[in-house]
Amino acid sequence: MVQNNMINGVFLDAGTLGPDLDLSPMRKLPINWQFHDFTAPEQTVERCQSAQVVITNKVVLDAHTLSHLNNLKLICIAATGMNNVDLKAAEQQGIEVKNVVGYAGSSVAQLVFNVLLELTTHASQYNQLVSTGKWSESQSFCLFDYPMIELTGKTMGLIGYGNLAKSVEHLAKAFGMQVVIAEQKGAGTIRPGRAPFEQVLKEADAISIHCPLTDGTRDLFTASEFKQMKSSALIINTARGGIINELDLIDALNRREIAGAAVDVITTEPPDRDYPLIVNKPDNLIITPHIAWATLEARTRLLQLLVSNITQSLF
Ligand SMILES: NC(=O)C1=CN([C@@H]2O[C@H](COP(=O)(O)OP(=O)(O)OC[C@H]3O[C@@H](n4cnc5c(N)ncnc54)[C@H](O)[C@@H]3O)[C@@H](O)[C@H]2O)C=CC1
Ligand SMILES: O=C(O)C(=O)CO
């Protein structure tokens, strides 16, 4: 508990919640706020120096930064992923860290199926062919340029089985897919209802990644994992960049070791203009700019949960 008449709070990257989200529920809390749209790494310490509560969506709070923040009592992450905060260093300094859980299930599952359907049905690529006149030039009433694949009866492999994976499972079953849930790679025992990681690689027609980025999941998918997958398999990463090795993904897609991929998250966001995954983007890769969470409905829930996280900890 902090004496509430003295609380200084900083929101380091309020701009990341979008221009259309009304932040007044947070502004109304009895906290002496400083809201910044974005914060560069070199501005972080100075901006947080007198704060007892700091809110960050994607600004990095590493051990070095935290070591300068002696007043800090609470970090509220305006997201589910906590990989931008050094949790061990925070714990050692007695700083409580809270994230927002369970706000984005519908939204993320919708994006997963949007890209899965694009990779299997190619509606926007066919739409493009119509716009460029290929349909008008055709002798047949329909085109066959992109092979259409039915999802019913196919197997969806889930990596991580928390809130988001369960929402994806729900939609997968509605499409008539079988769902296999991967046990953590290297686990000695396989929990009921789970399958060994390597078995999921071999069996899945589509893999959807929903685990956090940690030391244990960094580079979980490299050349070796892609080689174990079916050549017809698809992989979708809406979790975090870094879980898939991006250079290995480019190779696997170019060599058609797997059939396609979609990533909503990459290792460096936003990317530089010469980011390898983008400049060398294979035609069987879809990249979206970290939008899976970004429906207004999900962001509205996120804000409510963020306010409730702060209130529960401080008041
Ligand atoms: N693209 C986007 O817009 C969004 C991305 N995310 C990302 O999705 C991740 C998952 O979110 P939720 O499902 O809500 O989290 P969650 O905490 O409910 O589920 C994560 C699951 O991953 C499992 N896990 C942890 N380490 C693992 C490992 N080594 N191997 C396999 N599974 C492991 C956990 O046991 C848990 O079941 C977040 O950590 C975040 O990075 C979250 C929201 C939006
Ligand atoms: O909630 C998350 O983890 C996201 O990636 C969206 O910011």
C-alpha cells in the first residue's frame, strides 16, 4: 500500500493504446499522473524517477533501468506479455508487477483464423487477380491459381494452452478441426490431454503459438523444428517475436519445408526498413503489424482491467 495522497504515476507509452480509446477512467484515479504517448529508452529513467507506479505497454524496464528507480512500488503492464520487464530484478527490488490477462481471446483468435483462412483459401489473393483482370481474361468461370484447402478434419497444434490458445481451440473445433496441445518442449512427463512437443510438430497441419517469450521459449522454432513439420503445414505466431527464429523461417518457407506462415509479432517492433523478414519476405508468409489484440472491444477491456489492477494494488 502507498499513501494515496502522495502517489506519482507515469504512463510511459499511453499512445500505444490507440487514438480512439478514452483514457479518462485512468486519468480519474487519485494519482498525480504524467502521461507520455511514447518514451525512448534514454528517457525512461528520468521520466520514472519520482514515480511510485509506472505503466508500460512495450517500453523496456530492464534490471539496469529498475536499479535507478528507488521510489517504484508497482509496475502495471498494459498488455499480457511481460517480456519487456525484468521480473527477477523487480522482485529483488520489492516492486510488484501486474499484467492484464484474459482481455484479448476473441480478438486474437479472430486474427489467427483470418490469416489461417487466407493461407488456405486465399480470398485476398483471388480478389487481387480479379482486380488485375485475370478473371476477365479466363475462358473458365473460375480460377485455380491458389490451391484451396479445407480446414475440416485437419489438425491444429497449440503451443501454450492459456487464455488465447483456448479461444483458438474453440474456433478450431467450430471449423471441425482436431486439436492437439503440445507439452512444453523437453518436459520429462506429459500431462493428460497433452502430446509431446515433437509429436505435435509431426502431426499438425497448422500450429498456432500462444506461449510467452521467456528464456525457455526463445528460438523454440528453428530449422530443426521446421524440418520435423509436414511440408503442407502452416505456422502462425501471434505470441511474441523471438519464439520463431526469423532467418530459419525464411529458409524453411523458401525451401517449401513448410507451406506457409503468418506472424503478427517480430523480434524488433517496429522494424527497420531493411528488416530481413520484411525485405526478404517469401510469398507464402503473411506479416501483420502486431494487431491481433487491437480491436476496440479488446482494448476497452484491457483499460478496465488495467484500472482495476492499479486500484487493487494501491487503494
Ligand atoms: N499479438 C497480440 O496482439 C497479443 C499477443 N499476446 C501474447 O500471447 C501470449 C499468451 O497470452 P495468453 O494466452 O493470454 O497467456 P496465458 O498466460 O493465459 O497462457 C500462456 C500459456 O503458455 C504456457 N507456457 C509457458 N511457457 C511455456 C513453454 N515453454 N512451452 C509451452 N507453453 C508454455 C503457460 O503455461 C500458459 O498456459 C502472451 O504472453 C503475449 O506474449 C497476448 C495478447 C495479444
Ligand atoms: O497483450 C499483449 O501481450 C500484446 O501483445 C498487446 O500489446
